[in-house]
Amino acid sequence: MTAMTTKLPPLPSPLTHTISAHTGRSHLSPEENLQKTLNELQVHQIELQMQNEELRVTERELGISQTRYFDLYDLAPVGYLTIDEQGKILEANLTVATMMGALRGELINQRIFRYISGEELDAFHLYCQRLLQSGSADTCELRMLKLSGSQFWANINGIAVQDTECRKPTYRIVINDITELKQLDTIVRQSLEKATAANITMNRLLRTIAHEFRTPLGLLSASTDILDRYWNQLTPEKRFTQNELIRDAVYQLTTLVSSVTSYNTLGEESIGYHPLPHNLADLCAAIAAGVEYVWNRGQQWSITIADDCGTALADEGLLRRVMENLLTNAFRYTPAGGQVALAVHREKNNLCIEISDTGIGIPQEDLPHIFDPFYRSRNIDGRRGLGLGLTIVHEALMQMGGTITTTSSVGSGTVMAVQIPAGIPGNSTA
């Protein structure tokens, strides 16, 4: 049986350019199809190049934005913090890290409370509650802590916002270090207080001077007029009495002027403490003799200076202020016939001076105030004075590093015991 073979027509090639009568589609030749593919690849390449350029532009813009963010946030002149409702630090810029003396990584996830002074914690909690309740920005000032434990004053400006993810509040806080401003404010306030106090003191001093100078000046004027008008009619005894009144008025004025001058120089740095070698016995005796000559009005006077005083370092000007004012008070407030005594000795490197009298004494309730400026005991019975003598004594002793102890009883007299450092010349331990 012979096999019969039927030859079928070849199938059309996909690359053969024929037009189907049924579909109306065109068929590309291999060369045309390759060219089309190349064109499409070129289009894709151009698109990719454009996309790459857009990406590069976006990357550059992102870099610029990051740089701006770094400049505006991390390098801002103020500190930025973001904390959650539990006080945990979520974000912090470099400035606030520098304020607290820490690395930024050391702040993240730490509690803000460890960087707030313990005395300010309640105030900070109330501040956060106020932010949460008001929903608006608010400020407060409090002391914060550096990582080292040292404190600084901070001005805090914050606001509470709701976290969109967890629906819990977070606090965005701006921190300014205002330590220098606080220090400047303290200096200005202290200066103002000093100026106000000085003005009050000056006004009081002027009023006191005007009052105290009036009597001795009036006495001088009256006694001078009497001597001028009635010289020939006065007996020698009456002339002597008028001369004594004039001398007493002059002594009062001299004392007042000396008190004002000394008080005016209290605390001046130019005065200072300048100890020089002195023979303490001779120096104390000379000072005491001058006061006794002016103020002794019939009091019994005694002076005892121990042989061990020797030569020591002392500031003559400051020592003179102390002794003159204490001795003057002892004579002025001790009536004629009473006793005024001075005793001086050494105890190691201290000069010990004791001035005692049997005068009017000082009331116990006045003792705590006797060194205050212008303070005068209530039992002075019209005796003239500015109330500055013991203030001057106290200031002079402070400059010399000395002390004073007062023992007094009304009607029995007063004892002032003074100790002043008086080292041996050339001794480094003096």
C-alpha cells in the first residue's frame, strides 16, 4: 500500500510583513521589529535618565533640607526637647545636650526629672499640667542640673500636643540658659538695695547731724555772746565757767565730726587692714591719754598695761578707732566720781583690751542692737551723740579680725572686752 503524503503550505512567519484580511494588523519584518525595540529602549532610557535626574534633584533638595534642619534644630541657639507624658526624652538637639554637659545619646530615653533641681520638681509638674490643660504655649523659670550635678537657670517655653499615632500627649520644650541674666539681675537688685539703703542712711545721718550739732553750736554762740557783752562784769570764776562750756561744745563738735568721718569710711577698700610693728604698751597708753585729757570730768581713772605687751603687729588707725570710741563712751556715760579703767595685756598672739566703767550701764533689751548704726540706748538721758561710735568699733574690729564681748547692767556700769590679733613681727604664723 502506497502511502500518500500531502504537502501543507508553510505557516506565515511572525516576522513576515503580511496584512491579515481578517484582523487588519500589520506584521513587521525582523529588521523593523528590532528597530522598534531599539526605539522603545531609547525612550525607556531617556525616561530613566529623566527619573534619575529627578531623583538627583530630590536628593540634593533633601540634603539641603537636612542641612537646614541641622542648622535650625541641632545648631539652634536654644535647646529643644520633646518629652512624653512620663517625662521620657524622645528628641533633643545638640544645644540642649551642651547645656546639660552631656552627649545627645545620653539624653534620649532618659527622664527629664533627673535634669531638674529637686527643689523645682513640683513647679515643673504643675507647669506640665498647665500646658496640658490650656493647650497653649506657656513659660516658666527654674533651676536645671547638668550631668555633672551643677545647676543653671533655665527659661522654659513649651506646649503640649497630641501624638497622632498613640493619641497621648507629648511636650515640645524650648530651653534658654538664663544664668547670666539671673546673675546680672541679682547684681542690679543688690546694687539698687544698697543704693536705697545708702540713701536712707544718708538722709538719716543728715537729720541726726542737724539735730546733734544744733545744741553745741547754740552753746558756743551763747557763751561767746556772754563773754563779749559782759566780760568786765564777770568774775574770773564765771569766765572760767563760760570757757569750760565753750570747750565742752568744741569737744562735742569734734566728736561728732570724728564720728561722721569714721562712719563715712566704713567698709572702704582703700582703708583696709595694714598692720605694722608697734610697741603696744606705748601705743595704747598714748591713745588712752588723749581721750582721758579731753573727756575726764572728775571720774576716777586707772590704767594697767602688762609688761608682756611688747612689740607686735597692729594697725594703729583701726586700733585708735576702737579704743577712742570705747573710752569716750565710758567717760561720757559715767558721772563725776565714778570709775573708768583700762587694762591691756597679751594672750599669745592676741592683744586683749578691757575697758570698764561704773556708769549708767546698758539695758539688757538694748544689748543686741548697740552696734547698729544710729542706735542709742533708751537711758542716755539727753546726752548728745549720733549713735555711731560702737558701729565704728564693730567695723574696725571686723577689718582686724577681732572680737568684742559686752557685759553690762543698768546702774552698775559696762565692761567691753576686746581681742585683736597682734602677731609677732617676722613670724609667718602671726
